[in-house]
Amino acid sequence: MNKSALIISIISAVLLTIGCGSPVDRGQTGLVKLNEKAYAYIAVDPSSENGLGANAGFVIGTKGVLVVDSRHTPKLARELLGAIRTVTDLPIIYLVNTHYHPANVWGNSVFRKEGAVIIARPETIRDIKKYSPLYMSYYKDRDPVKYKELQNIEIVLPDSVMEDDLTLDLGSTKVTLKYFGPAHTEGDCIVSIDEGGIIYTGGILSKGYHPNLADRGVDFDNWLKVLEIFEGMNPEYLIPGEGRICTKEDVELERKYIVSLRNMCREKIRKAVPVADAISSISAEGVMPGSENYLHKNILSFNIRSIFQHEVVSTVNPDFKFIFPSDFRAGGGGGNRNAGRIFWARQTEKGYEEIEVQWQPTFLKDLIMQDIYDRAENFKCTAQERELKLKSKKRVVIGEKSLKGAHGAWFHETGKVSLRGWWTLTMVLEEGKLYTILCATTAGGRTGLEEENIKRLEAIASTFQIISEVETDKAR
């Protein structure tokens, strides 16, 4: 090889190296090429037309294509499929649902018709089936225009269950699905290639959006651990559930958001600030510098409410307990072991059921019926202000004791909304502390169900038990 040919060869090699190693534009939307086998599909904005900001992606091997999430509607799924077809004609052999939210799975039918095997965690399969009808009802009631577009969507469940970490061979490319436990939802699954160099995070990570902390299955502590795992994997590209392509620095911002908002809400809980007041006083700017510009601003209020619900019991650390059915959840409250309030509730096909306990120090040595009546007349609920109308006195069993109590009907009216139901109230006097226990239910005027619900709530109230601080710490 002569000198000129050698120089040309060296220059060509350098140019080729530069071209192959050129950095990805992390601010790009739409179809983004990460390398020769991995692509992200980044939503332009959080509008309904763009799938509420939910991202997707795909990985190509010599045998076929694996798709990560199917987007919010079949129309948007077909848009993703069209983008895939600009890159490859290979068959779609797998679709992974990273979690159950509609923006990620309601396009499943498009990829099922392409012959894809749809894979998800068992929790995700369960929740698609359980909550998709509820989401559809929400659109029907709140957004008729969107409901008209969505009402004929075929909800397609995954047909392959991911029990443990799973490696799929696409031919020359291996993709690993990992589960680190509940975080954003109970069934979060991540998709990793190049030994963790590229991670599709699902809803566990976002950028420029308020992360959604409000799912029923959220686990804040484990979420933070998963973010640490992401950082330890030292990825080159993280494809978030929402927002532009991330770096490790964005993982740290997500961690700071969760930690900061939790601490702020815990402080409000300790001060017994009602959740509605916390929502009005906690601003996005106060949560973390820069988060005032985050998209999905309405999510912040849901996040605050969720933290109150999940953290109130551990923060207040009350000195009593009940034996609740598994579907009862703490709804809110605040205070400390000395004085405070907490309520638990559930909604079933038989109506709404709630138990609230309020406690405070007292100099009373005994209770008379008038104390019960006075308390009922002045009782202010955490969940909503109700007017309690007394019907008669009633004996209520708490533990092995039959205590004085009262029962009647309650009313709540605000604007065009008028609610009513039944209630039972009793009080427990124990070592200088007074506990008020209110059972309340509504079944839309279905008297038989409301009677049944009240009896069930009274049975739960009968399990009320004072416990020591040591026992409380063990329970936590």
C-alpha cells in the first residue's frame, strides 16, 4: 500500500469510527435510534393525542422484533408499528407490557394481530383485567369525547407470564426482562439489553414529568432501591416511561423528588394538617428546584394524597390496632400517639365503608350517654364533613366489653352532590385517653345493604385493641 492509499485508509477508518460513535440526541422525540438494534419511541408531549406522554420502544434481532409497551390506543399502536416498519420488515415476535396503565397497554390488540407473544408480570395481567373497566368508566363520566374514541378498544391481556427474570433470544441480540419488586406499580418490569447498557424503565423513571406516585400498588421504599439499582448498572441510555432519554443524573433527580415530597407530606401528617390543606400549600417549586416546570402538573395533588394514604399509619404510629379485611386502606389523617385521627375505607359493589378513629388526652373518669351524643353532634370527619343525625342510643361491642354508643343517618351536600348513609359511634376511655370510633357507610340508599355494611363495620370495630409502643414498632 502506497503512502497516499494508507492516509486515505486511516482517514476513512477515523470517519467511520466517528460516525458509529456519534452521540444520540437525548432531546429528540418520535423515533430515536440508540444503536443498530435498539430504538426508543418518545412521545412529543403529554396530550391525549400523543398517548398522555407515554414512551415505547423496540429491539431488533435476526429472528424478529421485541416491542416495549403498546401505547394508549390502537391508533397510536399502529403509529408505533409504522415506525418499526421504517427500520425492519422482520416479524414482531414479542411485546412486553412494563406495567398495567392504559397508556402502556391499550394498544396490545395491534401487536397481537401481528403475531406477538405478549409478556408481563402476573400483577400486571391481574391489574389490566381489574382496572381497565374502571378507567373506561372514568372516561365515560369525565371525558365523553375521549370515551367515544376509546369505548370500542379491545382490552387484550398478556398471554405469557413473567415469574422470574427472563432472557429472550431475538437472534444475535438477547433481551433481559427484570423484576425488582413493586415500585411505580406492583408489577413493574424493566427491559434491558447490552448487559444493562440500555434500559427501558417503564413508569419507574420519568424526565420533565411529575412521576406518578399515586398507584394503589406503589412502594416508595422499594422504588428508591430500584433507582439505586439503575445507577449501579451504569447504563448509557435509560428510556423513561415519560419524557426524554435519561442519564444517571436524571435518576438522581427522580430520587430527590420522591424523598423530598415524602418528607414534606410526613411533616404535614405529624402536624395533623388535613390532606386538602397540604395539597393547597405544597407547590411543585417547593418540592424540588426545577420541578415547577414539570408536565402533568395535576399529578402532584394525587401524589400528595397517595403519600398521606400510604404513610399516615407509620408516621402517626398509633397505639391501637384493628383486624381489617385486606381491601381496607388507610385514607388519611394525622397527629401522633398522644392525639390524632386516622380513617380506613373501602369501596365495593355493596357500597362505601369507613372506620375513623380520633383520640386525645382526657380528664374524664367515666362516660355518660350525653358524652356520646355531644361527640356525635360535633364530630368532624377526616374524609369529608358530614352532618350526623341521631336516631337512638346503641350498645357497641369493643373487645369483650359492651359500650355505650349511638347510631343514626348522615348527610353530606356540596354543590350538586348529595350523599347520605348510616353511622354508628362509640367511645373508649383508656388510661387518660379518649378514643372515638365512627363507623359510616353509604350504599346509595339501598337500606338492606347499608344495614349489612354497618354490621360488618361494627364487627371490625369490635377488634379494636390498645397496644404498647413495642408492639406498635413490631407491627411496623
